Amino acid sequence: VISFDEAGHALQHISKTPPDLLITDIVLPGIDGFDLCRSIRSSPDTARVPILVITANPSRENVAMAIQLSVNGFIAKPLHTDAFCDKVLQLIRQGGGLVSGRKGT
């Protein structure tokens, strides 16, 4: 697990080393979570990275934007540990080609 204090730093790292799963909040300093997702999806090298969005504001607009950006999961805060862990494991398993088929792993 690698964490970042702002989306711009995460994006720089992800462009060089795509993760098995990206977990992001919508509200972030600098680039917001949706812009981060948009950037991830727009690059051929990272377009297939599974994305889990977490938010304290599960409004219709935010859910619609997540769907438009093809995120793989959307969880509202407060997080329930079991449901969160189940969703993370599900997304990693679904992206199994990334985990086992990525260069250098």
C-alpha cells in the first residue's frame, strides 16, 4: 500500500507504476478524485486499473460522475470495515490480469 497526500503525486507514481487497485476519495487537495480518475482512464497504460471511490457525499451527481468515469466501485462514508475489505478483495480479484500479468511482477 502506498499513500499520497495529494492526487498530483499519486498520478505521477501511477503513470510509472500502475497499481493493482486505486482507492481514492473525491475531495482531495489539488486535483480532485474525479480528475484523478479521468486522468487514469485516459492513459492506455493505466486505463484498466480498478478504481474504488470513497466519499462522504454520495449524491446523485457524484454517483453519475463515477459511472461516467467507469469506476469499479463506489462506497459512502462512514466505511464499514467488512464491506470495505470485501469490496477491495473483489476488485483486486476482478483485475487479476493486472496482478499476475503486469510486467515486472
